[in-house]
Amino acid sequence: MKTLSILATAAALCAAALSANAQTLKMTPQVVGVTTYEASTAVNLVVVKPEIKLDNPDPAAFAVNTNGTDRNVIAVYPCDARGAFNPEGGYLALGLEKASGRGLGLAKGNGVWRDEYSVTVSLKKGKTLKAGKQKFTAVACATDKALKDFVSEADYFNKGTFTGKATGKAGDITLTYASYEPWSLRGDGKANPLVIWLHGGGEGGVDVSITLLGNEVVSLIRPEIQSHFTTEGGAGGAYVLSVQCPTMWMGTSKGFGHGEYPSLYADVLKSCIDAFVDSHPDVDPRRIYLGGCSNGGYMTMHMLIRNPRYFAAAYPTCEAYADANISDNEIKALAEENIWIVQSYDDTTVDPKTHCIPTFQRLMKEGAKNVWMSMFENVQGIDNPGQRLMGHFSWTYLFNDAVTASQEQTPGDVKPSNNGGGSVAPQGHANIFEWMNAQVLADPVVPQQNGQRR
């Protein structure tokens, strides 16, 4: 009996030791990293806080599920609370294999991020983790709530608001904006270009990160596009300003419109731009470039009509300003502007045959010298080659630096082409951004501030 008692005691001690060395590791989800692609956003990074620092964890040991989709973990590294590498950090970053189309997305198209987004981190069967002499055979880490304080390229932007007068009715309107100000340009004492972007119909609201990520606007700060711009001193790069209205730029005092009436936001937007230029003395008022997609393309045309020769160049994309609402006198004025239009011929959201095509043809008849149009056949994925996207997504070509040619400058029929958008190199430039960079106003308009910025 004594022997059996000794054996039982030994077995219990052994089991206790095994239990102490094989247990569940608790991790707390912190943030996710959001990457934006040509047609979607995706979560490709998960940052967690383990209760104890691990010893060189193997990426193959982890199983991650985001929003109901199993993901492959391709990298694991110690980091700070925002996912930046730090060998002494108390957090763990799990890098996920690219999965565009899966992740945080616009909720109901009304300019807010979704409230529910599940993240689960666990261990694969048979895998273990070690921390000193401790061994873990399971991981407890899950949340159903969206981690809204996410990491993204939007973090490189400064955010603010601007309040000014509404157009067509009494009262003020507040806009939200984000600005990218390269360190290489700030304080260089040279005049630098400013690139402005106006969002589409689904990215309005009061969270400017939706404007930046919804249509891959962040590509404007990436080296591929920044390298096309040069400053007065010869350095590369440009300021970027993205402005967000509470609803849609096409809103008027009489309802939604396609150019029949002035936009509610016409005056406050101009004042916001003026205020930004006024507060950044190194922005060259001769080199302010304005563009936007769809609803923002409408506003681009609207601003050109209301503020002649203020913008050095404009790049409206799938613009929604109906040609029928542009008068002959306005066409004469627009013919003096520097404009490069981008659209896909198969766009069923904004019909190019009633919007940009007849406008372009009228401008050609008016003798416009520096107005161009890239008309693509359809929209093919560039991040995912072979993927056919909606015809309305022509900004895909713009943000992937693939707008390289224009239609012939003729009032005749257009010839859609997926080879850069046409057959002509405008002014001999290789792409739309190099062309834009070359446009300089001879007599810039002096900015006037009319509103409050904070």
C-alpha cells in the first residue's frame, strides 16, 4: 500500500508539473492594420498583447481568423502597441498573407466603419509556444468588436476641420480634411506643389480616414506617385490635401444635383483650400492641382467653373457633372484650363456619353489646347491581374499610376483603349502626374481665407 501511495503521489506531482508547463496563454487584441487596395480594404496585420513575452514564436504555429475568414500568418515579431517593430516591445504583431477584399470595409456606404469585426488568434493543432521554462499549448485571444483605432497609411496624414459659409442657404458647414506634408519639403524655403483630392459619393461623413482609404487615395503619398513631382528647388514630392464633406459634394440647396444648381460646399471648399495655402507659405499658388472621382469629379468640374484659372491643372475622374448643365460660356472658360479627364467607357454609374465625352468634344470644338481625356475600355485589376472591376472604378488606373495616354484631340468619336487610355502622350509626358507636375500658372490668384480651421 505504501508503494502504491508513493507511486500515486509521484504521478500527481508529474501531472501537476505537466499542467504547469502546458497551459493556455492569454492574449489581448490591440489593433489591426488596414491596407487599402484598388477596390477594397483589408486587414493584413493583427497586434496582440500576450500576458508574457514569448521566445521567438513560429508564424506557422498560429491560426488567425478575421471577420470569418481563415488567414495565413507569414510573419511574427515583437512590437509596440501600434505594430512598429521593437525587440523589447511587450506586444506581438502577426503579419497576414495579402487578402484584398477581406477586412474592414465601409458600412452601408454612409461613411462609417463597421461596428462588428471579429478577430481570433489561436494555436494550430500540435503546436506550442514557449516563454522561458513555460510551455503553452493553447492561446485565448478573441474579439467581436471592431478595433477602430487601426493602423494604416492614413496615419501619415494630419487631420483637421474647417468651418465656413454654405452656398445657397444660410448657415455654416464644417468640412473634415487630411493633409500630407513631406518632411523633405517642410521648411526647405522652396515653393512646392499641392495635390488636392475630392472623394466619391460613398466616402462622405466626418471620418477622413474613410476618404483616404475608401478609394486608395493614400497612393498619392507613395513613392511611385510622389516621385513624379518636383519642387522649385528640384527635390521630389508634393503636399497632398484630401477634403471630406458631411454628405455628398453634389448636394445643393434644392436637393441632389448634377450641375443644375451650385453645390452647398462650393464656397466653404474654396475657403478651406485658401486657408491651407495661406497657412503653408511654401505651397506654390501657381501649382495647385485638383481632382476627384465621381461625386468628387463633379466637384472638380464645379470648382473649375466657379474659380477660373485658380488651379494649375485638374484631373476629374469618372466625373458626374452632366454636360447638359455646362453652358457655352462655361465651355469657353474651361477651354482655357489644363484638364486631364479619366473614365472607363463601360461605366454604368456615371454614363460617359452624357458627361465627360460630350464635354470633351465641345472643348475640342472650342479650341482647347491643353485638355485631354483617357477613355479606358473597362477596368482591369492591377493589384489582382485578370480581375474585372466595375466600370465606375476608373480611379484604379489613376492610383496605380497607369494613366499614360490620352484620346486624340478631336471632336470626333472616342476610341476606348486599355493601353493607358488612348494613343497620344499629352505634351510628350509619360503619365498624368508628370503632365500635372509641368503645369504652372503664369498669374496665380491670391488666396483669401474665409472660415475657421482647427
